[in-house]
Amino acid sequence: MGRILIIAEHDGSTLNSSTSKCVSCAAGIENDGIDIVVFATSGAGIASQAAGLAGVAKVLHVDNEANANPLAAVIAPQVVAIAEPYSHILGPSTTFGKDLMPRVAALLGVGQVSDIMAVLGPYTFQRPVYAGEAIVTVEASADRKLVGTVRSASYKAAATGGSAAVEATSVDANLPTHSRYGELKAAASDRPDLQTASRVICGGRALGSKENFEMVFKLADKIGAAVGATRAAVDAGYVSNETQVGQTGKIIAPELYIAFGISGAIQHVTGIKDAGTIVAVNKDAEAPIFEIADIGLVADLFAVIPELESKLG
Amino acid sequence: MKKIMVGLKRVVDYNVRIRVKPDGSGVITDGVKMSINPFDEIALEEALRIKERGEAEEVIAVSIGPADAQQQLRTGLAMGADRAILVQTDKLVEPLDAARTLLKLIEKESPELVIVGKQAIDDDNGQTGAMLAALWDRPQGTCVSEVTFADGKATVTREVDSGLETIEVDLPAVLTADLRLNEPRYVKLPDIMKAKRKPLETVSLDDLGIALDPQLEIVKTDPPAQRQKGVMVEDVDGLISALKDKGLL
């Protein structure tokens, strides 16, 4: 058995829920303690949020101006510098973790288990391949450190109410200057976050235009849902990239997922398979989405969306 | 830039319906259409556009895989790559070994830029680019949707969960291509003919001094859990009452 280290994801002030999912995954691995590390400019506040996650032994924060923004090339050597006591190092399978963790693994000279969806043993895991059309069980060597990313949709958030020790620490690592952060252009939105929302409404290319997609937003606002989209809808410019759900976008697990005008390509479906209830509205009765939908309605979305909106009012 | 190196992986074509072998030993690949990993195709397209803008002189397409991966490299040459290198092996090459192998080619070719896909659509690992950047001790720009170059630097737009992030990296660097970086060109017949005369070099892992060090044993491959087909409703009222029955509204 060994200790597990989780790399915290945050936006400079708030801990991302993906970190909590990592704790839930780690709790399934036999261990001598689960620690979290926060890399930030002043990470005490974020660390105290992490310390509240049940099952966490200790939270470290490494405060450094260089950690103002998440640059993998800058964070990776710092992770390596504190990696020694740990048998497992985990990060979330979000764009943050996907950028960082392979860099950490390579610096440590070990492979990585991407998108852990189930823990079968301390070094045995299940993960999806081929856009989730197959699930492989992989076994890593117990002689090496295990680096992995955790598929958030496969885990519930850890309980809160914990009171882990918080410790400021510094690391001795040579930080590169060859990578510089520019800016983040985030679509300002008061809507629920796509990755954590309990309700999600998704639109496909059938919406036909950016203007028509507004119907989806209006309905989502009515029921307090987040909005997602297929790759085709994003490519067509109806909505921005961060709404994309699927193999190469976000993997989500809301309680309720409603698809409008989505055919059900496997690349999209892999992103929604973990939803509690899947509702599909499509005018094509043969659309593959109906094969996995809990509730299906063959109808024109341009009639259904306004009617739903008025009847739910 | 003098040289751009692009990694092309041979994978099961994205339109193929994947079937797991009944004995759990993998997925069926016999007689299945194989293609360039779509993200790698985008990587190559970007390299070609950079060259066509006059910002690079040569595009080298490389692959690690079986002899048949020559087909994908020929497609890459037909798209416009100047030459190709196949590191031939029939063994499964994990991302860390792929990165080590690519690093050997980098040491030989000294490219200023390496572009690979952000993930391969077979193993969905999404590791090779970042691992290569780490081993090379150079910057990485992953999930790139836009890139421009000036003064030995690349300004990179990355697709991240919260939106679009820009970073600036010094060259040489490794970029990984995301979907919206570009739309790859179609290959025309004359280009396929021309590509037959372009150089395609084959080397072995031994030639490069690489001994594979596999770290993950694939114990078993299973089909995914299937969702049960649900109910069909007739109209919006039926939909609303079905949702209410489930306590979702």
C-alpha cells in the first residue's frame, strides 16, 4: 500500500468538482492516505476547500507566482518534486488533467492510465477505448508509480465534512520559462455548469442556426438546465466549443439529459451514457439515439421546444 | 522553420462499428477499414498550411506501426508531406514508448515543430504529445484550435473546458491538434500518383536504439454496458407526464 496524491484543479479561487471525483476514485484504491496538492499563487483558500472533502488526509499548497495559471510545463516538474512518497498520482480527466498528467508521467518515466472509470485493484483499472465502444481492464506494475486520470462522469463527488490538515510547502524544481500564459476567453454565463449540472439539454445540427439554438437556451433557462451540443453544432458555429459533449468534448452524467435533433453518433453518445435518464426528440424514427433513450419522442423539435417551454411555465 | 514533423497513427476508421471479440481478447480488426487517426490528419493539414504560407520548408510524416502503416504514410504524402518515415513494428506501442521513439527521430531530424493529434481514436489515451514534449524538455500546446508564428514563438489557442485559452511558447515545441484547427483537404488522384515517388524510409526500433518497455497489460476487453431501450411517447404531454412519473420535473 502507498499514499495517493491528487493534483487539485481550480480557477485561482474555487476548487473544481473534478478534484472531488478524484478523491472518490482514490478511496477505492487501498491506500495509506489520500493527499491533495494545490498549485496556485496563494492557495490557502482553495486548500481549505479541499481539506473539507471526506477521506482526505492532508492538503498541500505550493504558492508561487509561476502557478498563477495552469501551465502543464510549469506544474509538471513541481509534481515530480513532491512525488517521492506516493505510489499513485491522480488528476482529473478534464482538459487540465489531460494536459498535465501525461507530462508528469513522462518525467517520472512511467505510463499513464487515462480515464479511469473503475478500480478493480490497486493497480488494476477499467477504462473506455474506441469512444466507449469497448472497455479494457488494464493492469499496471506495482513496482512503479501509477499515474492516472479519473473519468469524472464515473464517480460521484466525495462527501464533505472532512477536516484534513493544510500545509504550505515549497518545492525545489527548475521551472521552465519557455511557456507563457496568455488569457482565457470564457463565455460569460449564469447558466449551470455543463459538467456538474443535474439537467442538461443538448442540441444538434438539426437546430439549423445560431438563432434557432436560442430556443434551446430559453428552454434550458426555464428548467434550470445546462446547455450542451454535438460536434456538428459547434463546428457549424451555433454554439461555442466548451459546450461540446462527446468523445473529444465533455463527458457528462446529469440526472436528466434531453437531446433535440441529435442522431446519436457513437462519438456523442459516449459522452452521455452515464446520464440518469436520456430523453430524445428527433423527427427521424430510425435515429440511433432512440436505441439508448429512456424516453423517446418522434416529432419536430421546432414544434416540441416551444410547446415544452410554454407547458412547463 | 525548416522542418515540421507530424505523427500519423494507423487506426480503425472512425466510421467502423467496433465489435469486441467474444473471448474478450480485444476488438475485431481483421478485414476492417484502417485510416489515419483523424486528429493526426488535422495535424498534417496544419503542417501543410504552415508550409504553404511560406513559414516552413519541409513536412515529414512519421508513423510507428506495422508494414501496412505505409498506406497511411502514402496518404500523408499524397496530402502533401515531402517525405515519410515508418518505424516498423508489429508490437503494441504504448504512448510513452511512442514518445521515446519520436524523440529519437527528433534527434535525427531536428524539427522546430512537431504536431500530433490530441488523441488517437482507438486507445483514446491522449498522452503521446505531452509525453514527447516532456521528454524533449520543450513546451507543449495541447488541444490546439488555432496557431500563429512569429519571432521563433508560437501563439496557440487551446480548447479548454471553460472556453478558449491562449498561450505563447518558444520553438521548438510540440502541438496537439484538436478538431477545429482545420478541415483536412481531400486527396486528388494525381497527388496519389505523385506520392508514389516520394521518399518513404523504413527503420526498425532497433535501428533507433529503442527497446519497448510496456507498462500496462490489457487483461481483458469487454463490450460496454448497454442501456435498455426505453419507452416512446406520442406527444409533448406524454413526455411531460413520463418525466413527472420519474420525478424529474
